[in-house]
Amino acid sequence: MNGQTRERILNDRPIIGILAQHTVDHLSKMAQTYVSSSNVRHLESAGCRVAVIRLFLSESEYEKIFYSINGILFPGGAVDLENSEFARVAGIFYRLALEACDQGDYFPVWGTCLGHQLLTALTAGENLLSRTNSNNMALPLDFTDEAKSCKMFRNFTPESTRILSETPLTGNFHKYSVTLETFKANKKLSLFYRLISTNTDRQGVTFVSTMEAFRYPIYGTQWHPEANRYFWNKSMDILHSSLGVRTSFLMAEFFVSEARKNFHHLEDELEEDSILIDQYAHTVDRTDRRIVYLF
């Protein structure tokens, strides 16, 4: 290593896995699972490759995949947090990530929306969600004092952070949340995660919107960072402002920079290519104009 320690070297060919999601609408007539192209493009824009983590594999197969990728994203969707295949597979990777990090093997995990909620369920050992009136809302972030020492926003200027706290630049598309009251009352959550921001729904209920683990590279946003660049809805055009787009990129860049600290890989390049999502064709969902990969 030419005198350099591994800590000084970064992986410039990171692969981040995206956990495939159950189809729950008309897409279920076409396939059992999908990955949204917006999540793929969001991560790739920051300089990584993307692997699809398919459902319904064995635990040993997932362990092999774990040691072939450098981080994982649990995306948004709409499935059961405790009994779905999505939850089962996420639980395997969550456990492997904790075990690896405890042994000095840095493996980052990110959860968006449903993925964020799933992280809380995996940590707490139970579903702690409450119904909230928070679907289709663009919101500013209500930063906590903990935000000053967090990693997720370390590349934001003070001015950018101020604007993000005053301008509705985060896209929320969820009907359930972990309320602030629940988070504070649950020691498994409050001792594991640094609470970075909260938000308030239309009924005045305050919920957790951004968090990161104290000891592990595990991150969650109830809002969708990819929406500012890849989700086009006329009622949400404010998301596409210059700072909104910049926020989206900085979130992707941060997570990819975390994945660069991991050195898992496959020795065989052809085998490595076989797990990448770009070998699959995508399709346009004409109902809501999403671009998706179906599996």
C-alpha cells in the first residue's frame, strides 16, 4: 500500500446495492418486485455503480452479496415492516452491517421513507409507526441541536443549512411516521440514533424526518432526497430549485463517500458485472410516469 494505511485509501469503484421493492399496484400484474430508476440515478450521479438486491434468495446468498458490495439503500415503498420479504432481507443486511462494523469493516446503510421507517423497526425490534397526515408535502427541515454534530450535513454551508430550515425543499410522500414523542420514549431508538431533524404534519403531529446512528454509518430520511432531481409533480415544483437540487446531490455524494470507505469486492469482473443493475432493461410506468426496473 506504499506506506499508506487503509484508512487513507478510498475505494474509487464503489458498488451500492438497492433492495428491490414489492410491487403493490398495477405493476404487480407485470412482476413481483421493482427498483425505481430515480434511486439508481440518484446514487450513480455521485459516482458509484448500483447493484440490485433481489428478494427471495437464501441467507447464504445474501451474505455473499454483502461481501460483494460497499453499502446498501433501503428505498421507499409500501409493505409490511415486520412480515414482508423486503423486511426479512433488510434485516439480514442490517445485522451483517452491524456485525461488520463492530469488527472494523465499515459498511454504510441508508433508509429512505419506508426504508427509514424500517430502520427504526429493526433497531427497536417492533413497528412504532403512527398514522400522520404527511403525504405530498414539501417541507423545510426543523433541525435539532444534534444537527450541529451530525455527519450528513457536514458539507452544507451555514447559509445552505439556514435556507433548508426555512424553505420547503424536502419531499414527503408518507402516510405513517415515527412521532417525536415515540422516538424520545423508546430508549432503543434514542440511544442508537442522533435525531437531526423533525417535521410537523398537517394536523400538528411532529415526526422524525432525519436521523443517523451514533456508532454506525447508518442513516435515515423520512423525506426523499432523490425527489428534487427525479420526481416531477407540478404541485412540488419548488423541490427543483437550485438549492433543492444541490441538497439532493449532496445527500447522494455523502452516502457514496461513505461507501468509498468499504473494500468489499468480487475478484472476477464478469461476476461483478452480473450483479449490476445496468444489465437490465427499464420500463416506463405510464400511470405515474415512473421509470422502473422490474424483476
